[in-house]
Amino acid sequence: MKFSTKLIHGNLKIDETGATNTPLHLSNAFAHTAAEELEGIMKGTSMGFAYTRISNPTVTSFERRIASIEGGFAATATASGMSAIYLAIMNVVESGDEIIASSGLFGGTYTLLRNLKSYGIKVIFLETINEESLKNVINDNTKIVFAETLGNPKLDVLDIESVAKVCNDNNVIFIVDSTMTTPYLINPIEYGVDVVIHSTSKYINGTSNSIGGVIVDGGSSKYKDVKYKNFNEYSKKFGKMAYTAKLRDTVGKDIGAALSPFNAFLNLTGVETLSLRMRQHNLNTMAVAKFLSINSKVASVNYPNLPSSKYYTLAQKYYKNGASGVLTFRLGSKENAFNFINNLKMILNITNIGDAKTLIIHPASTICANNTQEEKEQMGVYDDLLRLSVGIEDIEDILVDVENALKFVN
Ligand SMILES: *Cc1c(COP(=O)(O)O)cnc(C)c1O
């Protein structure tokens, strides 16, 4: 099956009712006729459902759809993108371990990683994460390399293949957050990534009607290594699926950040149109990027598919059909940036991305308000910078709104 077909039919199981949409199973628990049956499910020796914190048929259906479109062995859905990141990391690390991360991360992820210090986990942030910078800091204590395929809001394009090579040479687990790029632009597992995360709250859901996250397991034999001794038992039993087996058996259950079946149902509906939406997001964003880059009031525009971008070559190499729906631009001063937002008529001032609607935010005073000046600069955030998440409205309406608001900029 090709990609857009998988969005609709990938791992689709039609039950005895013939319903074409996966039914919404709003039930906390599942009854079994034989005691042996429930014993087997709870022990993990047979398939089935026991309790929705652990698994649920609607959620499983969503997980299978995501695994299908991402090219993973298995997927685990979570209550939010943040819980997906937290669980994906805590499934691996122990006190004394080290993580190497890029500094151009989503603000919430940056803070999460910084807070791991209190668990005795050291995080090294690299302003640019690539083969050379990694080689200097990777060591025997490094358990994870974490990066975003496309940084939010830095919009730096990760050189996945070269980072994966260093991770493989050193037997380090490589986790990427692909929220910004979605499986429509890239399947990171194909480039040697071990675990892929999405905040499904964004493009996968597509209309911002539910928060959620997902952890996709690419399968790996790295877990056999003595370095990952907490995985060894799972590795013996579950082979390449050791990561998901441990995740579901330990932190997944312990923390209980399960995705609600209702949200899984909404995501299943949303994901069917991912290709159509991403196509329009890509086209509209490129049009806005071009429009802004020839306006004299705009100091600079950052969008990886603009030939002037320093990430242009990497974007061309890794992203299929466009560079997603987010761009940033600078207007010379905070006052100009605020004036621009305050004079928009249709575009919404919102802390979100990946919606069908066009959204704008001033990151320095909002999502990055708790970061130091130095951290902000590492994240590519400046006082005069705006982040625009371009929606799928008619491009003419978006451009009219942008053009009008620019009249209020000095
Ligand atoms: C939004 C976002 C997250 C966090 O996801 P939530 O669903 O809001 O918890 C993580 N990473 C990236 C890149 C995001 O854009």
C-alpha cells in the first residue's frame, strides 16, 4: 500500500458489525468468561484487553494505524506529546546516565530535559547536532541522543542519516520528535532512528480537537548490549521489540498516561486526511514565505524550503513534498511584532501549531518566557520574532491578512 492509502486502510480491522470507522470503546475494563483468559492477558502471554490504562481496542486501532504509516514495529499512544517524550526517555535512562540533545527543541521538551538533573541524569545540549559535534561528547554513559527532525521553533533541519550513523557506531539509542514533519514528509526509521515520537495534537489530529502523543518503535538490536542492562531480560523474550515490551510493562503502566479512547477515535478520523492537509500546509507556507521575503518591512524569513535558508540542502534531501507548515520571521522590534499580531483579523494568536487554521505567536514572551536569554538564542528565538503556523485556508485570505497587518509595522 502507498502512503495515502495506508492513512485510511493501514492495519484497519473491520469487526463483525461491519462498521467502517473503528468503534469507540468507552469502557474502562473488559469482561472475560474464563479465569485463564484474564490470567493470560494480565501476564502478557495472550492477546486481549483487560483495562484501558493498559490497552483499549480503539486506542490499539490508532496505534496500529500510526505504526503502519511510520513504518514501525509497534506504537504506543499516550495522553499528550509531552508524556510520550517523558515515557520514551524514562524507559531508557537511570541515574548516572547521559543524554545528548539538540538545543533547538520545543520549549516543553527543553524544560523536561533540564529537569532530569534532579534524577541524576545529565543532559548535554548541542547547538548544532551532527556527526562532528556528537563525536566530541558521546561517551560510554550516553544512552540517548534526542533531536527534532525539524526544530520547533528554530526550524533547523536535522541531518538524520549522519546522526544515526554515530548512534549506531556507538550503540546509542536515537530518539527523534517528528511532530513538525509528520510521516507525510519523512519516515525517520528508514534513516536508522530507533524511536519516533509525535505530538498527535498537531498535524496528525489536524483540527486541534484532542491532545495526544505516540511513541513508535522502529525495533533495534541495541537493547541486547550490556550497556542497556535494564533491557536485557526484555530483549531475550521479545527480541527487537524489547523497547515497546519494557515501555508497556514498566513506565507506561506506572505513570498511566494512557490516551483516552475518545481522543484515539478523533485521531483516527483526523489522520485519514493527513496527506491532503499536509499538501495544502506545504503549499500555503511556501507562498507566505515567498510573500514575506520580498517585503521590505520583514527583516528575515526562516523556512527551510526557501533557497536562501541554510537548511535548504538538508530539507531537499530529507523531506518529501515540502517543508511543513511552520515558518518564523523577524520584524525588527518587539513593538513591531506585537503590532503585527494585534492587527490581524483572521489569523489567531494561539500557542499551538498544526491546526487547519492559521495561527501566530510571539515565542519570546510566551512559550519561551521561562527560558534565559542565552537559551532563547540557542532555540532561535528573538524579541522581534514571530512564529506562524500556516493553515489550509485559501491562500488569498491568509495573504490579505498578513499584508494588512504589515501596514502597522514600522
Ligand atoms: C506540541 C509539541 C510537543 C508537545 O506535545 P503536547 O501534545 O502539547 O503535549 C512536543 N514536541 C513538539 C515538536 C511539539 O510541537
